[in-house]
Amino acid sequence: AKLQLIGNANELCAGNAADGYARSGHHIAAGRTNPGPRVSAMFSTYGVGELRAINALAGLYAESNPVVSLVGTPSRKAWAARRTMRPVHHTLADGRMEVYSKMAREITCAQAKYHEFSTPIQALEAYDEALIHCMTQLKPAYATIPCDMFDLEVRSQPLEKKLSIRLENIDAKFVDSIVTGIQSKLHSSRRPILIVDGLAYPFDLISEARELSQYMPSAWFTSGKGIVDEVRTSGWVETLSGPTEYSSSADLTLMIGPLSADTNTAAWSAIPHAPSIQFNADNVVLDGHQNVGSGKMVLRHLLGILQLGNRRVWMQNATSHNRTTTTSVHEHSPISQDDFWSTMSSFIDPNDTIPLAKGTPLSFGGPPPPDVQVVASSVRCSIGQMLPAAQRIALGKRCVHIPGRTILFEGDGSFQTTCQALSDIIRCRLNVTVFLVNNGAYTYERWLNGMEAGYNDVPAWRYVDVPEFFGAHSPDNKYPVTSARVKTMQELEDVRKDKRLNNGQGLKVTDVVMDPQDIPKRAKAGLLRGRDAVMSGR
């Protein structure tokens, strides 16, 4: 087996990094041809280590990313005598050694606890079963390995046998009946809309979403950006950051990989009121009824019978769209949120992977080039997630030769949460470009509650010095490291044109200074709704 232990500065970073590695397999260039996703793994120490990682584990569960959490525990002898022996380190000192696995049980789809089995072979069989659940349910799995079992020898024959990934067998008549029902609704629809959400990535529905977007007006929530090819799609396309004229008047909604969290849909206001058909990994929701079966199979069958004549009618009825436009600004103007995000969209190249930190980076706008993967959390929204995720995304791209850069749009508060991941990027000599929004604030939180409150301030760091602090050597021709600080649009433009900063080789960190109260216009309506909900107690 080809295994490589990478190591991370702490367990939270490790969990987020494992998340990023699993997501790197979602890239269109990864070419998912196997009957299963890319599975990542993380190791942590019993109790103290796994509790640091449990934040990430919960996020993996919420956003359907398959990762195996492996935990090294006290010996089998300690487990057997846990009620009578003296307290063991990392426990709660009350004999309840299983308490941590009970916590993990709520946010994993399967568990294999090696100390519960009488032979190593039984434990390994339980692990294989947990791994199968992880791959088929697209949720994290959990395994505990006592410290006295790591050096046990077992037969190698089980490794020669491939895991049996039991894909759901669906009766063709059953698929036909679902597709017939969908086709009937499409036939009577004059204003359908396709909405793509972030779960289309792990559900492996990317190619189907792209193909279906050629037939009807299409939109996406932020976490689904990049799935529909905005450049090659000739019809109406846009990001739904709130209700639009067309989405509000749609008479049918087709949703691929929906998660539809409040933070992803402007407090749910962006979700059309029209009846919806939802396509998921293992079910299709039609007329409010969940039909168990492969959403991918149903979509493939549907695409095989759609008529181009319908496309002309549907596209003609969509007469307006909100593509991002770039406004003219003075070269010495300070950098505003709207100007920054509209400008940076032209910095992106085909096949780039774009992790977006929670907060203002989620307003990344403009149609990206073809085959760009956008990585954005739609429901977990854990601060600090994307820097370690970017580390492992870059590693995943390097391991399987996926083209394109890894370009992280990060916030200063988010960076300070998991900044140690930058040292892992440097140690592994990974190619990562970081644009760090430095506004000295948790800006979204300011707008929700406490515009002038000190608890929404972020300490001022010298971000251009961070790479050197974390061990980067300059000059290093084999691993170039470059950092810059920009305050004006002209300085930002100079960075965009600087080949040292935009070639994607080595580590690039650009400190982008902005006003602490400035937010993108497209985000303001949703934040104001959120603030009203906070103030009213809803």
C-alpha cells in the first residue's frame, strides 16, 4: 500500500487538512472513475488529541467528506481493567475510558474499536467494514487502536482482496418511473431553474450538473460555485446570493447536491418558492417523497431523453442575469471588498483550486475560467478551516498530478486560528498562493452584532514576515517564497502582474489591507437579515 505520513502542527489542523485532501479528489481533472470517493485519514492521540480534532470531524460529517479518524489508545489490558485500576493518563480519571468514542459516535457513520475483538483479524475485518461505510455513506469513520496492537503481525492476504463497495442496485423500471415523473413536470414548466449546491462535489454529480446546465437557466449557492462552467454555458447563469427576478418567478426548481444552509442562502431567502426536485447521492426527492436510489443514475437517464427544443423555450424566458461587472477605480484608491473580489476573478486560471475562508472571501465573484474548483464551507463555517485544508489540497494535487494552482483567500482572524498550518506548507514545500484579507476585524460579526465592539477586533500581525517566522528560507530557488503588502488598487494590480507572485510555484503570501467595516454589497442583505434575527431572538 502506498502510504505517506505527513504530520501536522496540531490535531485541529490535521482534521482540516484531511478534509482538504478528500476534497482535492473532487476536482474535475481528478477523473473519478472508481466506484467510490478519495478517502483521507488522520491519526490522533486518545482523548487529548482526538478532542482537538473533533471540531473537524463534525464538519466532515456535516458536509459529507469521507475521512477515517484513527485514534491510538491505551493498551487492551488497560481497557479490560478500566473499572478497577488506577487512572490512566488522558482519561477522565473515573474509569469511563469509552467516553471519547461515545462523543465520536454521534458524528461518524461507523466505528471499529480494536480492543473489543478477541483476535487482530476480527478487528481488521471490523475496520474494513467501517471503511466501506465511510466510502458509501460519504461520512467519517472512527477506529481505535490500542498501543499494544500496533506491532502485531497479521496475514497479508486480506490486503490482496479489494473492498466490496456495494453500490445500490436499482430496478430499471423504478428509475423509469422517477424520470417519467420528472419529465412530466419539466414538460409543463415554462420557467425552470437548476440550482447546484456544494454537495454535488462529494456526491460525484459534477458532470451531470454541467450537462443539465446547458438545457435550462442555472444558478448555484456559494459552496456550489465552479461546478457549472460559467464561461462555456451559453444560457442564464449566476450565483444566488439572494432572490433574483428569475429565481423568484421560477415555476420549478431542480436542485443538485442541496445543503441549503442559512449561511449559504442569505438566511434561506435565496431558495426559490417553486416546487423542487432534489438529486442526492442515494435518493431523489420528488413531490415531497424521498425515493431511495442513485441520484446520479436518475440524472444520467434524464439527460438521455431531454430535448433541445425545451432548451430554447427555457433560455428565452430567462432574460436577466447578474454577472459581476468590474467598475473603474482610481489607481490610488484604497482596496474595497467589491473592487477586490471583482478584480481577483481575472487572476484565476483554468484548473485552479480556490479554497474560500468563511466571511468576506465567500463573496468571490465573477465567472471563473473552465474547470476551476471552488472549496467553500456551506454549513460548518468553522473559522480557520481553509488554511490547513489548502495545505492538503495542494498535496493532493501534487500526488496525482492535478494541474492548476491552489489559491487560498483567507481572512486575518481565520489565519490567526490555524496559522501553524503555514509551517506544514513550508515543511512539505507545497505550492500555495495566499491572499489574506487584513481588515483587523471579524467583519461579518461586526455587522451581525457589535459594530464598534472590541471583541470583534483582530490583533495586528506583520503578515509579510510570517513565512520567515515559520521557517521559510529566502532566497531558495527550488522553493521560492514571496510576500507582499498592498493597500491600493495600483499595488494590487502590480501584484497580479508580478510573475514571481502569480506563477503558483512555492509559497506566496499577499497581505491585502482593507477597511474593518467594509463588506461586499452582495453579502449585506443576508447579514442584515441575520442581524435582525439575532436582535429579535429568532
